[in-house]
Amino acid sequence: MAETDIRGRFLWHELMTTDVDQAARFYPKVISWKTQPWPQDKSYTMWMTDRGPVGGLMTLPGEAAAQGAPPNWLLYIGAANVDETVDVARRLGAQVLRAAHDIATVGRFAVLADPQGATFAVFTPSSPATSLEAATRNGEFSWHELAADDGEAALRFYQELFGWELVTRMNMGRMGFYNIFGWKGVQRGGIYSKPKDRPQPSQWVCYAQVASADAAAAVAKSAGAKVISGPMEVPGGSRIAMLIDPQGAAFAVHSPAAQARPAAPKAKAKAKAKRTVAKRVARPAKRVAKAAKKTPAKRAPKRKAKRSARRKK
């Protein structure tokens, strides 16, 4: 497989949690997913969309839990050669959490922690990846965001490891720059320096696209999740909400600008209807006022003529 096909692309998203049954019930309520057991191992569940699987669900490994790892989403980033990529990452200051190994019919992967502690995996699939350049649909992951201790250093690390382009950056004042990265000019995620008073470690957050971030956040909250921020509008008109699922894993939802305001046409129609009603109400009032002005003037001569006729009699 050509390096340019998968290098630096987000190919898989895996939730490792303490209660897979509850997670399998929770997420389809919030995101348009269905669940399906993996044919090779029924204990592993896949998150399914109309275009196929986008991720998986498994029990948090015992060794990870023993080391204090909480339930979390692990993102898999494409690499033409896992072993070579691991060597480069180690040279750049990353730590290998799980050495490279193969999964039959799936591919080869390794789990790393970047120099600031954020975990991610590098992955070379056995079969060609599909829809890498296709527009994101609801239920698919549309954004990936890294909150790091030093956003600028983190950006340099991933650029060297995966060849990501710096598409644009936004000045966030005392927080520094929000660096938007991608490939071929297409934005795929952001990296920034988290506030100094934020206690949590550096981590990646995956955004799933939904029809309405507001509705998804409300459903998630009613199902036991915590809303950390939002729902709110971001530059460009999209709406987002960041959440913690019932087991403690962080994730986010995102609705594009075109989908974020489905009620706008109805609101315009309602306003137009109000104006029409107001005009209809105003017209009779104008006619009454107009008639009231004209009537006394027209009737006055007739009254005078009647009085003169009576006097003559």
C-alpha cells in the first residue's frame, strides 16, 4: 500500500472501557451507530455505520487498569510501516506502551505515548483502507483534537512523524494558537496548549459527527453522561459539545454548519406569517379610520339641509 494512501490518516477508533454492555447501549442513543460482534472474536464489538465499521469496543485491559489508565478512546493513525514509525517516534521522545504485533487478517499496530503523554496507536491495515478522502457522514469521526501541555511542540512531533500539514491557526490569546492540521488542504483536527490550571494530562479527543450536537448532548446527559462544555458554536458555524461517558471516557460530538440550524427555514416562515397577519389586522383598522374621517364631512351638508327644511315649514 502506498505511503501517501494511509500515512497520518485516522483509520480506527477504539473504546476501552470497564462496562462494555452499558457502553454498547449508551453510544447508539447518542450517535447513529449500530453494534455488531467481530466475526473473529465475539467479545469484541464493532461500531457500525452505513458505510461500514468505524471503530470498536472492548474491555479495558487489566494491565492498563492496573497502571491507572481510565476508560478511554484510542485512535489509530495510519503508517506505511509500523516498526519504522515506532523507531522514529521513539527517537522523537515517544514511549512504546505496546510493542508492534500482528492481528490475523487485520494488520499490524503498536500503541505509543507521545512525548507529553497522550496515547495513540500506529496501524498498517492488511487490506486497503477506503473512503479516506470522502466527505464525513453522520456517525463517522469528523475531527480529532489534542490538548497538550505544549501545543507547539506537540504539533512539531506529529508533523515529523506523520507529515501533517499546518492548514491554519487561530490566536487564542493567552492560551496561544489553535493549530489546525490536515492533508491536501483539508482540515482534520486541531492541537493546542491546554490551560495551565487544567489538571488532566495531555490527551486526544475524538469528535463524532451527528445531526445535532445540541440534541446529542441532551440525550447523552439523560443517559448518564456529563457535559463538559457546550453545546456551542465554533468558527465556521458548526456546533460541538464535549462529554464524559458514564464510564469516564472523554468524547465529543459535532454537527456541521449546514446541519446545525435545521429550524432556520421554519423560523423565517414563522416571521413572514407574523408580518402577513399584522398587515391583515392593520388593513381593517386603516379602513375604519379612513371612513371615520370622511363620514362627518359628507353627512354635515345633509343635516343642515334637513334643519333648514324644518324651519321653513
